[in-house]
Amino acid sequence: MTIVDAGAADGAAVAADSAENSLRLGRVRAAMDAAGLDALLAFAPLWRRENVRYFTDAPVAGTASFTLLTAAVSDGAAPGGVSAFSTRRSDLDAIARRGWTTDVHLISAHSPTALTTRLAEARPGRLGVAHYELLPQVLMNQISRALPKAEIVSATRLMDDVRLVKSEWEIGRMREVAVAVAAGWQAFVGALEPGLPEYAIVAAVEAAIKGLGAEDNFMLIASGGDEVRGMTAPTPRLLERGDMVRTELTPQLNGYWLQICRSATIGKASDAQRRSFDLFNEAVEAGLAAVRPGVTADEVARAQNDVFRARGFGEYCTSQYTRVRGHGHGLHVDETPIIEGNETELPENAVFIIHPNTYTPIAGYHVLGDPVRVTPNGAEILISTERKLFEGAI
Amino acid sequence: MKRGLVQLDPAEIPEREWHDRVGSLQRDLATSGVDVALIYGDVSRSDDIAYLTNLCVYWNEGILAVPAAGAPVFLTKLSARVHPWMRLISTVAEIRSGRGFGELAGKFLGDSGAGTVGLIDADLWPASVAGEIRDALPGWQMRPLDGLVRAHRQSPSESELTLLRRGAGLLDQVAAQAAADGLTPAERIALAERELRGHGFLDVLASVTRTADGVATIQVTGQYRYLWLHVSRVADGQRTAWPAWAGELRAAIGAAAAAATPGATGADLQDTVRPLLASLPPGASVSVRWVHLADMATNGEYASYPADLPLAPRSAVVVSVEVRFADGRYATAAETVLVGEHGPAWLTGGAR
């Protein structure tokens, strides 16, 4: 996580964003109404901050942070009905200066008095907690004690559904990430040379994207030949001529994640590596062609897998060799899974990556994919990096 | 996500030390009548698991099961396809993947007779995961075991000290470069990322803050192998136009770190520092704190640090001085220090 505190937020920008803030609160309140929730508490542990970000548009860094939204705005409630809480003092300033809520409070994990007091004042009969499944016992106990008569339920799915469709404001943010994606991939290919350890490639990428203001990055990598079965965090393995180096590279900028999947060879690509690319590119194209408003995740996955099945590689679409055929993007890096059997509908302005990444015996694990937006006319690719088999260290 | 180097090197931490760490926990379990300890970790905090096995929960969640007798087993929702890598970088031989922890724990322990499960740091477990485990193991007793592994992590071993010194040397050097005159905030952060990850750091968390009067501080938390280190420095230190408090802040962190002796408390450090910050503007406040490196994954925010908690000898800590201004902005200085029997030893900032 990287936060650059560059100064006070611009007042005009805050005003311009107020429509987005209102849109979000309206969406969430409608979902709360449908779910019969009187209040929604979004919990953000260190690694799942998307919902608190959704309500604050601020880069929080605390070990535990929350936002509380009540269904009805009552007298004396926070503006917009949102209150924010964090275990890190610097978050309070970051949230307040962003301006989506100015009702911010410091809490301790062992005694979150400001939070429990506000909950007790709100007296919800039914409280939804986003990331209920990750809420530590110490915090759960105190929330339960503050609301002895309340029904406390998970609102994780509710918030996932709310975030599925992106606004134009959000799409604009995601387009900005594409610049970091392009720079990250360029740094990746530029770093490739025989003798370089995998972790040094990551260092080069991180420097490039952080230099553009990226806050974080999700990145898996693997190098080697056709023995490579998957990707992990980087190893000390030294690159060799003839290797294929694969990556999922996912910068986060202004809260939003955007992923690129590409593979590059060290030196000229072999015939097998090219055949592998052709197969995976055909699968990506099939996935892209399937995109339309209301398409299901199953249909997008099936379109990709059918290419492998038609070429006699169907077994490599199973969980023995791969995970998903893509996944949603937004304020979290890994949202709706694009996988056969997932009947989730992907409406207009849903954003996800199509990546048929898997192992085949042709050239080992291959990684290729583009993030797309669902439009009335099909898929709009959100990055500009060419989809080809790159050759490094030529 | 953890995306730096993870490696298991017996030249750094000998096989015997890994064995002894697990053995020590197992003796504690046997003494307490606990049949198996379960240690929860996620990508953001899994240092107990790393301390016992060198496993890196690079994403998602995992549970390390340590029986009172026998080898630890790692239970994870990550795919079995990453097992070969996990075995390569850890001392764990058996890894089990599944859709949920209840199912995994049930399969792991369900066939043995009911006994007692110890949940290490039970308060910090996700309540629903603890509930899943409880439901999957009917007849078993659940016992919280607070701080059982963390206590061992607070005093680094000789092997760990060697790694800490190596990592601290790198961090010190990079922080000095990143705090140099004339760089933009993004350039400072990019430099820290490139140099630290390029030298094998597992994780780098760098940020730059700036006060209304233009004083920037760069904060870098780094993880070398599984060990945390931290520095915060005033940037552009050669400028002469800084407000007086910026120079005082640099003197204050030196004094605070020098006062980090066995038995000293946070309140003592605060008393040492306060007179040195005489030029703060109205409305500014000063906070001096120390945090065990063992708690740096969460910046100490899941631990309890009362003002009268004394520093223990041989503990490795981050000492920080934070100045917060009336407008909510802040500047901070911090160093990593080993609390020696006869006084503090700088791990970072020794060249000051």
C-alpha cells in the first residue's frame, strides 16, 4: 500500500464528486431496504478495504476500519448518514479531507468506544456487516454487546452486488489505471534478461507503477519452460534464454484495480510458444465475443473453455490445472469469478478480466487476458497494451 | 498481496532452529493439555505461521495446525497447485486445500478422538472462522491461547538478529536515498520499492506525508524474509528553510531511541522527548510510542500498549515520534532499535 498525502483535496473536485457519493448511498440504501437492514457496517481488515473505500473514497491504512450507514438519516446523524472509524489516526485526516464523510473517529481494536456508542445510538433491529466473515472475535463481541437485541447478519454479498455495476465516474477512474498497467508491463518486458532473478522483475514493475502514484499491486509470476504449472510470488530463479515469463499484473490507483495478463519470452519465441499463444488468444477472443449486457459468468467462461475443448485440451480447463477464466474488477482485485457454473449476470458496465490462464503441454502455463467493460455493443477493452506474445532480451 | 522474495535458506536459519521453535510450542501445548494448536493467518498478518514454518500466506487465508506431537499441517483455501511452491519455501511437508476451514479441520481432526483445540490469539480470529471450526469438531473443547507464539517472537534469535541487521542496513541506506533533497513523493516511493524489493525484501509499504508548512516525511515499513523493520525520516534534510520543529523532530527521535532501555516505558520516552520539541506551533501534539517488531504487521493496532508497559531486554522494537498539527496533518520520525541489556542498539539510524 502506498499513500501519497499530497495536500488538501480540491474543493471543486469534492463538489463534482458529490453526485457519485449520492449515487452510491442511494444504491446501498435500496439494497438495504430490499434486505430489511436498518444499518450497514462495512468492515475493512488490512487486505479487504473495498467497502470502506466505496463509502469514503479515501485511502485508509488502518488495521481495522469501518463505515456505518443507517437506513434513514435522523436528526443528529452524520452528513449523508455515514460515519467512519479507524484504528489509525492518519486515516481520520485522509477520510475527512476527502469529504465524503467528516464524521470520523479513532478507535482501538480492544475498545472501539466511538463505534459501539454510535451503534447503540442507531439501535438497528437488523444490522448487516460487510466482511462479517472476516470480523475478528474481539470486535464482534463488542458490537454484539452494543446491540444485544439486534440481529446481525452478513452484508458481504449485498455490497458485492452493489459494486458489480460501475458508474461512469468509476469507469473513468479505471481508465486512469490503464496508464499504470501499460507502464508496469513495459517495465516488465524491459527488465527481462538472462540471469535476472524473478524478484528483480517485480522490483522494476513496482518502481514503474509506484512512480505513477499506484497504491498497491497484485502480481503473480512464473518463469521457465513447459514444466511451469502455475504462478506464485517471485522466486530467486534466474531467467534463462528460451524461458517464457508469465504474469498477472494488477496496479491499484485511486482505489481501483485493473489487471493485465501477458507472457513474454527471453529471446525469440519458439514454435511451441507461438502455438500456445495462438490457442490462448483464440480463447480470449471467444470470451470477448460472448460479452453482452446480461451475459452470465458461466457463458463467458464456457466460450473460452470451448476453444480448448475443440482443440483437444479440455482437461486443462479443470481445477487440476487452473482456477477461473477471469474475474471481476473494481475496488477489489478479485470480484465475481468467471467460471462455468456461476450464473451471475454481468450487466452493462460490469468490469472484469477475461483470462483463460492455464497449463497445457504445448508450452506450459500460459497467461493472457484483457480487462473489459460490458457495453450495449459488447466488450470494451480497457487497456491499450497489445495482445501478443512479447519477446524480451532480443 | 505479498509479492517479494520468499526463500528458505538453512544458511540463514538452520533446520535445528525451525525444529526447536515448533518443539517449544509443542511443549507448551503438552503442559497445557492441548492436543492441537490452530494458528490463523491471512495475507496481512501471518507472522506466527512464518515464525514456525517460513510459510508465506501471500494471499487469502490459512491455518497452521500444530499437534502436541507430530508435524505441523497447513490448511488453506488456496489451490493445491501452489503446494509445490509452499513446500519449497517452508518447513511444512503436509498441506491440505479445501473450500472452507470447517471442512478442512473436520477432515484433519474428525477421525481422532475428541480432545482440546487451542486457538492461538483467539480474539483475533475471524469470529465466523472460529465458529466453523467449533461446528466441525463436535465434542472438542476450544481453548484460547493468547500470545503463545508472539511471546517467542519478541526477542529475536541470533539467526534472526543477523537477518535483521542485514535488512536494517539495506533499509537504512534506501531510506537515506529516498529522503534526499529534491525528489517528488512518488519518486521517493518508487526508489524505495525498486531498491528494497530488488534486494530481496518480501514486502515494502512506503508512504510520504506532508505538513501544511511543507515538511515531508517518508515512512518505509519493510519485511525482510519474515521479519519487519521500519524507518520514518524527514525528507529534504539539507534544506535550511525548514521550520525549527523539523530539526527538533530529528533530535527527538534520536533521544527517544537512546532512551529505549530495559524497563523504560512509553511514558518515559514521551517525557524524554517532550522538552526537545519546543518550537511546535499552537495546537500541535506529540505522541511517542514503541511497538514490537512482532506486531508491525498491524502497526501494533491489534496489540495492547499501555503507557506503563516496560520495554523488555533483548526485544526488537520500532520507536516513533509523531507530531500532529491542528489541521490533522502530521510528521513522524522512527527507527528500529534492539533493546540491549546495557542500552539500545540501533538497527536503523545508527549513522546519526
